[in-house]
Amino acid sequence: MDKVRKVIIPVAGLGTRFLPATKAQPKEMLPIVDKPVIQFLVEEAVACGIREVIFVTGKGKRAIEDHFDSAPELEAALAKKGRSESLKKLRDIEKMASFTYVRQKRPLGDGDAILSALHLIGENEPVAILFGDMLVKNHTPYLKELLDIYEEYGSTVMGLTRVPKKDTGKYGIAIGRKIGERTYKLDAFIEKPKAGETSSCMAAAGKNIITPSVINHLRKVKRKDGEELRLADAFILALAKGEAIYGHEHDGELFDCGSKLGFLNATVAYGLEHPETKDAFRKYLKAKLKD
């Protein structure tokens, strides 16, 4: 069984839910306190031993490339001012991993974005997929838990999060039987189910380990010209053919930073832990709650 050595992070979305803030910058570069959302995802992959990061970008995403590149003028200015700690943080970012950038020519869904990067993936190579909006605040990197499940079963693994029953129609929902404390063997996957279609509340969490089999199904999905392709389409095909896919529920807190509320929740959660902000921020929030 091949090790997972690469991660694909699709970041080609337009970020329209955050306009006008995203008119001139990618939504993935919006900061949670002092760190852009996308850096959290890269750090998660690196913490799991993955050192090859593939971004699938689109128009207006150059700031992501610049963020993970060197910044000689800024570094020189920090060195001149004796800002050694800030200088180290900048240099650590560019050294974290090997970064490759692939342009998705048209916004045709996350599945199409993944296909755009497959020339960088070996024929029999599994790969991690992290979607650029989803942060999981966990005691250990959530991706590491998914990798552990992959190494145990040798099959595709989908990250799962529990959502309220009333909200299941907004998500892709996994249906399966529990085989471990937070692990499931899936029977089916339904994209945005209608009311009464399933009793499951286990939604896709935007983090996956996919095998060559699922990649092949993604290539074979039939779609009309201009129609979006989703990774979920490949999951549905694989399950319909009886192939094994596992799901693993996180035990931390998930933030959908593609929504305003999720982004604000993440800012509060991380702001209450940041050494420069936690005490004053906590005092501020307590005062506001009394108003």
C-alpha cells in the first residue's frame, strides 16, 4: 500500500459570499487573527508528514503563491529593525513544503479542480484532498486521523462532521454503519438530500484521502458541457460498485470558513487562544455579553 505523500488543495473559488472583501484578495487569504485560512491547512498537512502541496488556483489567486514564496524586501526590512521573531515566521512559511500551482481554466467544480492536478499524481498514488474553507480545531491534526484509517484499511477515507438534522439538505451526507469509536464503513453518499431521504446527520467535512480507484471514477463521471464535476460524484460511483469507502468523524470543532458565521466563530476560537490577544479579547467578549 502506497503512502500518502501529496495533498491537493483546490482554491479556485470566487469567494462571492465575502464580497467586497474578496474583490481583490482570495477568500483563503482572509486572516484568522494573524494567519490566513490557507496556512492552517498547509500546516495540518505538514504536521502529518506531507511535504508536497499542490494548489489548484484560478484567476485572482496570486496572493496565495506570494504568501508561500520568499519576500526579500520585507525580510530585509525586518532584519534591519531587529524583528528576528517575525523574520523567522516568514522564512518558516516558505520552507514548510514544496509548493506547486495549477490553474483551473474554468470554475467547473471541485472534481474538475482535482482532475486539473492529476498529472502531478502517480498512476497508483493515493492523495489527500483538503478543501480551502474547512478548519478543524482538534487535539491532534484531523488529517492524521484520516491517514491512520487509510493505513489500516487501504481504502478511501472521508472526513465527517455531525450537522443538525434541519441542515442536512445543505451538505453531502454519508450513510453507513459504525465500525469504531468514530469510524464508519459507508453504504451510500447523498449530495444535499431532500427532506426524509435519509436519517443520517454525518456530513462531508472537506478532508479526504482518495485512492487511485476513486480517481479513476472521477475521470469517468459523465457530465454535460459546462456542468460542474464534484468529488462527491466519484464517491457515489465507487459506492454503487461496492467499493469500500470509510468515514471518520472528528472529535474537535469544525469551522466552515467559507461562511461568514463560520469565519467569525473561528476568529473567536483562535483569538481566545492567541498569546497576544487571548486575555484582552476574553475581557472584551465578556463585557459585550453583559451589554
